[in-house]
Amino acid sequence: MELVGDNHQRLLLSWSSGKDSCWALHQLLQDSGVRVVGLLTTFNSHFQRSAIHGVRMELLRLQAKAIGLPLIEVGLPWPCDNRQYEHLMADALASARRQLQIQTVAFGDLYLEDIRLYRERQMADTGLALDFPLWQLPTGLLAQQMLDGGLRAKVTCIDPKFVPRELAGSEYDRGFLRALPETVDPCGENGEFHTFVYDAPMFAAPLSISAGETVQRDGFVYTDFLSEEDLCG
């Protein structure tokens, strides 16, 4: 990887495995002024699953392989408090600055001001710029653009207080969007649901996945997804 003589902003993208971070990557790849050099993800070290979304880490590694970018994995203890999280993230970003010479960190946040302000506070002393390529895009229109653009995802987690339990494990498509209560954001920005992307414009090939068990845990409903390669193996 070329590290010198490059006028592009070298950028690290926060990666959740879901549609918003994936579409943020799609947008960044259209920007001739930046070079995405890696994906940064946090995961629960005890369960070997991505934070919040509950996706198996082997699936995130398959995503990164299909995209052709390194996946920087930040293992979090369980349970994990804010101080531990912030310390581990600071270490990961410092390492990325040394190894990948990053100048910017991007996030797929859509409109929650408190989340953006938190990120800005935490990054204030790092010397790194922040980028929010999807910020304040209308989420109804954004959802349609994702689907029209070839993004394919499964619903891995829902909050049953807002989304019917039977929608866990669904395809993120227009049928799913029509089934959502009117009070639910079509991109789930308020935490109503989370997704896992198995195909997108920047994937070399779609991932082959199968749905496993659906369980309720800690107030959320999770559908497990497995790589069909693992099932065959």
C-alpha cells in the first residue's frame, strides 16, 4: 500500500457490518479526494460477536475480504464500561495512525446530534478529522437509494418495543419497510433495528449466509446468521 506521494485524505471507516456504515463506504468510494484504507469495528470478546448488532465476527471478516480492505478489530471486555471502551478505541486509533497513516475517521451516523457530539468530544485531542458522509440525509429517501443501489442486508436485531418480533431475520427490503410501524425510522437510526450487509456495490461477490436461531436477550430480539461455508465445513 502506497503511503507517500498521495494527495488523498487517508480515511478509516467505523464499521458496524450494517447498511449505514456500508452505504457510507459506498459514498466515500465515490469521493476522489479520499482514500479509504481500513475498516474499524468493535466486538464483544466473550461472545466473539460485533457490538450492538450481535453478528458473528467471522461474517465481518468475510465482508472485509469481499470489500478488499483490512478490518481493524477492537475487542471489548464483557461487560464493558465507557472508560474501558474509550481507552481501547484511543489505542486502536493511535495504532491506525502509525500503521495506516490515517488522517480522518468516518462514521455512518445519520442525524442523532448527541452521538455526533460524543464522537467529536472523544476525537478532539487525536489530531484526526471526522467525516459523516450520510449526515442529515432524509432517511426514507436514503433507504430507497440503498435498495436501488444494490445493497442487500438481513435484519439481525430488533427492539420489540418498536418493531414486531416476527420481523427479526427479515430481508431489509421494501416489504420490510412497509411492515414497519409509522413511528419507526426506515433506517432504524434510533436503535429500533440493526442489519448485516451480505452484498453491496463494492463487494467482489455476495456472501452466502443462512439464518439460524432467533432468541430474545437483554430486551432485544436477535437472529443469528451463519456463513454457508461454515455450514458445509
